[in-house]
Amino acid sequence: MVKINTVNKTLPGNKRTTSEILPFLDGWLHGQDDRFIKKVKKIFENSAVDERYSFMSPAEVFSLTSFEARNNLYMEQSIELGTECLQGALTKANWTAKDLDYLITVSCTGIMIPSLDAHLINNLQMRQDVVRLPVTEMGCAAGVAGMIYARNFLKANPGKRAALIAVESPTATFQLKDYSMTNVVSAAIFGDGVACALLSSCDDDEGPVILDDSMYHFTESTNLMGFKLTDTGLKMILDIDVPEVIEANFPAIIFPFLERNGLGIADIDHLIFHPGGKKIIHVVESLFSELGKNINDTKEVLRLYGNMSSATVLYVLERMMDKKPAPGEKGLMLSFGPGFTAQRILLQW
């Protein structure tokens, strides 16, 4: 059995409320139409994000900083915060860095070669035979996808331990001279974050068991979400139809996956969903409220931190694990990302 032993998060140093960010919009939108300025501010105010953390200060975010400078900061902070987060998780689990057999890092908001995992191996003095897997280009889905990869490794290698580290800085991808709704909405809902999950196939380690996992790939949908690499950095692609596409496919995503495990939604005690944004939360909440379920922890993570891409679902999972669900209770993890794709994990405490 593969278990999730520990989840840990690390918060970047810059924290601002949405109300504190609004004055920076005046400088960014200077010269734009008054109605457009009011619309942008309303999007921020109604984003369901009250606070967010970032690698960069607001002044740095809303400045004409080069792609190179932003990416350099992304690399520096990723190494520092990734090391801190993994060490914190190991301390919580009472493990050492040399206990790790498999190291997965996920990120999509910057470019780093050698990848983050190589730096973590050096910083924490891991064993020289640790297996490493850097995962990029999966966006928000990578948090759950990385856990699926870890489970596959651990299933094939009993008595081993793995770490998944998600490091994301969506604010570093902000495009100063782009006044499109995609850039506006992205700036309104995204924040930066770092999270780590430790998984194990050792008999003596504790934690909820991963009963099943699965990926669901939407066809003819590569245009819905992603990044375009431009001279000014990573430019967000976010189609307005994403919530509707998710809603249309939701039954096919959820119910067959549960049914193959002999379960229905009534058997699921905890929903651990990636909070893509206010519209997606509304779609998911409307579907599950009719079934007597809630996604309160998902909503609270969005409110307190914003959408942190791949790291976000791990923040939700940490909240759930901190509540110490009763033995036998089940949880369903779900995230969406570029491709378009949905990633699913079934847990039992």
C-alpha cells in the first residue's frame, strides 16, 4: 500500500491583501478607459481571493522587469523555498533526507536547468542514488499527477519513500503591457506557493492510503489552457469556456472512477479539489451541493492564498490531513490542467 505520510507548505515572503493590491492597478492601468479600469478593479474585488503571497513584491510585479530578471528571481526563490519546504516536511515526518528514494519536483511558472530537484539533492545532502523526476508543462494538474507518478514508483518498489515538491510563481508570469481579460483574470486569481507531500510504501509509515488513481484527458482541447513563450515571458492562455467544459465532462470524470472502486459519491467523505478560480468553484459546488457535499476547504485555500497552480491542491490536502479524519473515511482529490486534463486520486484514512 502507498500512503501519504506528510504534507507541508511554505509561504513566500511577500503577502498582500487584494485591497492592498488595488492601488497598484492605478499605475498599471494609467491611460486606459475609465470603464475598463472600473471593470478590472471589480474583477479583483470579486475574485474570491482575499490574500495572496508572492516571490515578488507588488512593486516588482507591476514594473517593466525583464523576463530574465523575473526568471532569475523564480530560480532563486524556488531553490530557497523548495529546500525549506522539503526540510520542514521531513522534520514533521521524523525522516531524514537520506531516507528518500524518489524525488519529484513540479512547476510550470519558470525555467530552470539543472532542475530544482538537483539543487535539493545538494542542499539536503541526499543519497547519490536517489531517483529524480522533474515535471514541467502540466500546470495546475501537476500536483495530483506528481502524486500518481510517486505512487507508481512506490507500488513497484515496496519499502521505499518519495517526496513531491511543487513550487510555483504565477505572479512572475504577469505581462505588464497586456490588457487582455486573460491577463487581468490571471492577475486577479493567482498567487505563489510551495508545498511538499511525502509518500511511502513502508509498512511502518502511517497516513491515508491511495486506493486508486487515474488521468482523464479531454480530446480536442489543447487550446483551453497553457502558456505561450514570448519575449516578455510566459503569457497565460486561459479560455473563457474552461468552466463550461469542466461542467459538461464532470459526470464522466467522477462517476466511472468511483464506480470502478465500487463507490458512489455518497461514500466520499472529503473533497480535496484544486480551486482553479471562482467560476470553476461555482460549477463544482453547484454539482456537489445537490449531493450533500461541500468544497469548503477548497474555497478557503483560494480565499487565503489564491490559485497557486500545482501547489494549490496540496494546500487543500494539508488542511484535510490536519483535521485527522476518522479511520475508514474516504477522500477524492481532483485537479485540472493544460491538455486539457483531469487528475484523480482516491484516498482512505
